[in-house]
Amino acid sequence: MKLSTKGRYGLRALIDLAQHSEREPVSITSIAGRQDISERYLEQLMSMLKKAGLVKSIRGASGGYVLAREAGDISVGDVLRALEGSLEPVECSGLNSEEGCKAADSCVTKYVWQRISESINQTVDEIKLEQLVKESRQKSCGEVFSQRNCKN
């Protein structure tokens, strides 16, 4: 499975938003600048994330975006599915009971695709945005400050 720039950039943008929106909404311009993502592309991603209920937009002079839920309640899987769609590694009609497949009863490879899909989904659903924010702060803190001067 290979993620597109939608998934990669969108996840980076949401981590950035989670880090910087604790006190006030964050503008697209500031996220785009910190993450080196085109503002126009970021607007498209935020629109998709808003439609999925992951972010909210705040209008006005001090407006911008905030998370729609707590960072601990948003999984990487939520973000990737909102931006990429299904995370299944292959299109296999044998995995979908509505579609059916002529070879479904004797096909052994669908077992492989099903196991891979379950593993991917379990992994991305277990990783929460809050964990990634903490990891990001630890990494940037270690680069800039000594650990004893760092605020987690």
C-alpha cells in the first residue's frame, strides 16, 4: 500500500494543527508555512477533513481551524480514510460479500489480502493524533533544548 500526498500532507497538517490550536484557531497560511505545503492544496485537504468531521473552521479576523474532537480521539486511520478512502491493499471483490467473486470459495489469496487489510487498519486505528503530537514535541525538544529544559 502506498499513500498519496493527500494522506501524508494531511496527517502532517493535522499534527501541526493539534500542536498549535490549543489556545486559538490556526490559519492555513501558518500551517502551510511550517509544513512547506501549498496553501491551495492544504485548503483542499482541510475541506476533506472538515467534511469528515475531524476539523472545524472558525470565521473572522482571528479565525482558522481547530480540531473537531480531542487529539486523543482522532486516529491516524480516521485521517487517512478521510483523505485516501479505503486502506485495503488490493481491490478484491471476494472480500466484499455484496460484490461477490466467482473464485471466492476457492481463492486462497483473499485470505492474504484480508489479513493485510486487518493489520493495516488495526495499526492505523491504534495510533492517535495525541501520541504523534507528543512524539513530535519530544523530537523537536531534543534537537533544540537539553531534555531537562524541555516542557512536554
